[in-house]
Amino acid sequence: MTATPETTVSGAVVRGTAAPSAPLANAHDDDPRRYEHLTKIRLEDPKAVARAAAERRRHPGLVLGQQSFIVAADHPARGALAAQGRPEAMADRRDLLDRLQIALANPAVDGVLASPDIMDDLLLLGALDGKLVFGSMNRGGLAGLVNEFDDRFTGHTAEALAALGADGGKMLTRIALNDPATASILENTAKTVDALAARGLIAMVEPFLSTWVDGRVQNDLSPEAVIKSVAIAQALGSTSAYTWMKLPVVADMERVMAATTMPTVLLGGDPTGHQDEVFASWGRALALPGVQGLTVGRTLLYPADGDVAGAVAAAASLLHTNGIPPGPDAKETAQ
């Protein structure tokens, strides 16, 4: 093996070269047994996950204007493994964990959004100390499934997230006016918003107006459609006190952000444009009132050049980190 420089990821010294099928520019360990200790823990001491969650140092807290940077890692749970044109880019769990640890090692990264399996891995690796933790809740609408809009809650529950000491849960809410399953997803999302709010946890709702096109689900990314989806989604549940929006960056984001007072994080998706163009669009959107940060996964974990650390650092440079002072009515409200 050709020698490579060492780097530190989540407190551990790692080294190595990347697999040709998933190029990773940052030095890492390519030993196929590097995560075998996770299998050993799951086999012999499964309660270690709960202990790791209980011992985890929590994030210091959210402040308006100090934008949050959350890495998303819940795509595989839907069978969505593609990134950057590679259909199985996210299939290798060891490679994904390498990339996640590189991203989370950047102090500008505030946290993670993950399905239970990945969340448990990261807890056992000690990679979530001081981080925001959001669980992915509805994963039943598998990519390409004949009833994909019947998006059932098969992941984290509000009760489980509270037990983990998580900060909240995320739900994808695709609204298809031509699919009867939409009624169920709206009702179940509303119930989940309430269940999270009852525990003081954030409900991160990701709405889309969607439809079937040639047998595939397609999201309408016009400003008008995104605005309409926000209007519907932010009213779900009996309280919006703990509700956030998770929205795509589309044309005319000024109009989109005028549609809500909810804290909003921007999603990255799997863009096909040049990275500089994508980052420029994020930068413009991050300057708008109400935008509380980024929730991005594949774009940063699987950049075209394989440089995860570089992509994460570039995205972090777009964030605003100065708190916004209270408005003129803040003192009266606080009394």
C-alpha cells in the first residue's frame, strides 16, 4: 500500500487510500475491519448505544442568526444510494461513516440528521459530542416503491428521540393532490408534530408539492409550489411552537421565505450543477430573514473531487454566525 499522510477524525488517527469506486481525497483508514468493533458492541453489549446517548455532551443551544450546519445522512434508509451520478455511492457503510466523521470533525458542523442505524453508529463512535441530533422519522416511502407517497413512519419515534437526548425529528411531507395517500401523510405528520412538541422537541418538516410523472415521483420546485407546500405544512399539528421548515433552494427565495415565520434550514439535495454555482445559490438564500442554516448531505459527503473536508469548509464559510439582536418588543414580551 502506498503511504499516505495521517489525519485526525473524531479523535482517532486514521490513514489510508480510498476505494476507486468512491474516491475520497481525505486520508482515511481503508482496513475492511475498521468498524468491526461496532458489530462486536451490537452483538455483545447492545445497551452501549443508550449509554453513549446518555453520556453525550449536548449542543450549547440555538440562537437566531447563528446559523446551524447539519449534515444529512438518512438517504440510504429509503434505498436512495445514488450521489454525484454514481448509483451506489452510499452503499458502502464503512465509506459513509468515514465521510461523516470527516464532516463532523469540522467544528463549524453543528450536528447530524440521520436514520436510527447511522445515528447509533455515530453515537458508538463518539462522533456526536456537542452536536445537534435530529432523527429521521418517516422512511417508508421507499424510492421507486409503487406506493411511494404512502410514506409511513418507520424510523425514529418522538419517544425514542427524547430517550436519546435528541433535539428533534425530521419528516418528509410530500403533498400529491393526485394520490390518496396524501391524506394519511398529512394526518401522520400532524400527529408527529404534536408528539415532538409534547416533549419539547423540534419538528423539522420538509414539504413538497409532488406528483407522478412517468411512474416516478417528481417534486415541483417552482416558487409557487414551494410557497403552497409551506402554507400547508406549517399548519400541521395543534401547535407550531416547535416546528421548523426544511426547504429547497429555488428561484425567488425571497418570496418563499416571506411565506413563513418558522425557523428554516435549507436542504442541499443532489444537485447536478457545478459546486461553485450551488454554493453561490446557498449563500444568497442564507442571507434571507428566517433562514437558520443548512441541512446538507450528499453534496458535501460525496463531492465531485472527493474532498469532503474541503467541501464542508467551503459550505461552512457561507454561514452567518453573529446573533441577531432582539426586536423592539422583546423586553415587553419577556415580562
